[in-house]
Amino acid sequence: MKASFFEVEDWEEEYFKENLNASGLNLKFYNSHLTQELIEETDDSEILVVFIYSQLTGEVLKKFTKLKLIATMSTGTEHIDLEYCKKNGITVASVPSYGENTVAEHAFSLLLAISRKIIESVERTRKGDFSLEGLRGFDLKGKTIGVVGTGKIGYHVIKIAKGFEMNIIAYDVNKNTELAERMGFSYVEIDELFEKSDVITFNVPLSPSTTHLLNMESLQKLKKGVIIINTSRGGVIETNALFEGLKKGIIQAAGLDVLEEECFVKEERQLLSSQFQTTCDLKTVLEEHILLEEKNVLITPHNAFNTKEALQRILDITIQNIKNFTGLNK
């Protein structure tokens, strides 16, 4: 079987070869997304491995007359005509999850950097100043953390919070009562979470129902001195409300891996793509951002997903999808 891989970096190609060379598959690799020229070169492929920049419309898929499997290295499948695949017996396999603990760990990295004034401490020490004035932090133990979204990432946030002996409350439109009982937290309505939380962490996808969950109106419901952590999507928080909350002292500090104004991101892996980098000037967005100069705000460049283990899991799941389909695991 011929398997053609698109949007693959050099290190990913080596990893795929290392794990699939013994499979008997005829492997072809391309750094580019699927173009008209590459369609003509690979239209006899039985397996296509792609990312989101390869648009597999029905018109494109008609040219792959031998195609049996599409393995996308993404969670979403919006770039694939699923109806065409269903009608023509083409299996579609995706990567449902890969970085839940990774993003949760980053959320706590931001929280710890705030609670223990890590950035200020390091910068001061590098200048040869070993004084402790202004560097007093606070314990996480005993604080109430409000977890907005208890899906896979939220679950890991809760697990880590338990380790710090924090009190945990959560909000989710789809309550997982079994998880709440097992992990020892309680669900509350969003207003109550805002009122009672010392720390709020957002772990939800961006949708009409989650856009501006924290806004100018809900800002007034926050517990004074709260810390906001957002590693989900920038649009979950209204920037002006966050800025106003910081200015008035309602919000003590914020740790942000995402910004409302950043380019639209469907899949975190696309941030590493050269195609994304040529269409989105994230550097300019960051440089001009209203929150960048705020001393009580830590901003990281949408980097929460970016560990070698998380990226390798994308490849491992894709390899497993191929092996499952071809029977190579039997």
C-alpha cells in the first residue's frame, strides 16, 4: 500500500519511518500541504496522512481512486469532506487528544510563577540583587480554585490542584457527577464560582456559549484579589474586562497563554507550521497588546501544548491509526 504524508517536518518524517518502515508500506513524505501538483504525483495513494492545511474536498478526493484511509494529525476534521468519505468507503481517523496533562501543567506553571513571584525573583537575582523586599508570595494550599470546564484538560487541572491541597469548585454545562464524586469537588453555577474562587482557570473550547465568559458584567462578581489563568482560547475572556479588573484591583494577577486578538487557531500544532507563521504575525499581536506591559500579567505565546511528549503523542496516535487500519497490529 502507498501511504503519502503531507505537512510533515523532517524530525516527524524520521519518526514515522522508524516506526513504519517494517510495515511493508510504501512511504512518501512531503513538507508541503497537498497541492494540485502533489495530487497528480500521489493520486494512486491508498493512505493519506495530512494536517489541516490539506483541504480534502469531495472534488479533491475524487482524484484518489484507490484511497482507503485518511489519517489526519489533528483533532478536528473540518478540512475533510466526511460525507464523501462515508459514501465512498474511505475511513477517516483523527487524533482525539494528545496534550491534556501538558496544558494543565502549563496552567500551573503560570499560577506558580505568579504565586511565588518567579519572574521578578530571577530578574532581580541576575542583576546581583538578593534582597527579598517585594517578593513575598502565597501558598496554594487551602485556596479555592474554580475550574471552568471539566473535560480532559480540566480533569488534569483538578488532579494537580488536589496535589496542592486546594479546595476545588467547578463549572461545566455538562456535569460529570461521577468525576466530581471520585475527585472530591463540587459543581456550582458560574456566578458562584466567580464569587468564591481565589484562582480561576479556564479550560473550555471557544464557542458562542463560552465567548466572553468573563466580561464587564461578570467582572463585578469576581472575588476581590482573584488570579485568572487562561490556557484555553483568548476569546473566553473579554480583554477590556480583564484590563479593567486589573486596574481596579479586582483581579490581582493573570497568567495568559492565549489572547483574544491572536489569529484564529483551530489546532495548536498549526502554530508550528510555516504556513501559519506566514499568515499570522503573532509577534506584532504580542508587541502591541494592551496587557503586555502590566507587571501583574504573565503572557506566554500560545505555548502550553508545546512539549516533545505531546507532539510525539500526535505521531504515535497517527501511527496507531494506520496500524489498526492495515492490520499491522495483528
